[in-house]
Amino acid sequence: MFCAQQALCRELVRTDGGLPAVDLDTLRADSQADRHEYYQGRLEGELARWPKLAAAVAAQVMRQEVDTEP
């Protein structure tokens, strides 16, 4: 969520706060790139010692539906 918020803020700065002028394709691409960079950094840290474990956990997370209700 943080990466998406940052991408939206950059677009709002670019459009001088004009929400209708925000380029959604740019917003999606920037948010995805930011997320990739964030998680790549995480995987290069402590998890880099166990790449198979990290891949297995990521695969398991992708297979499960996440309940976001409190």
C-alpha cells in the first residue's frame, strides 16, 4: 500500500493536485516497480541465505486468499 501511495503522491505532484489528470497507467507501473524494488531488497537481506525457502513461502502466499476483514 505504501508504494501505491507514494506513486499516487508523485502523480498528484506532477498534476498539481489534479486527481482527474493522474495517469493511471503511470501510477500502476510506478507502484509495481516500487513494490518490486522493495521486495527485492528484502530478499537480498536475510532471506537471501535461504532462497528456496523464500520462494516456497512466496508461492504459498500467492496460492492463498487473504482475509482482510477484522
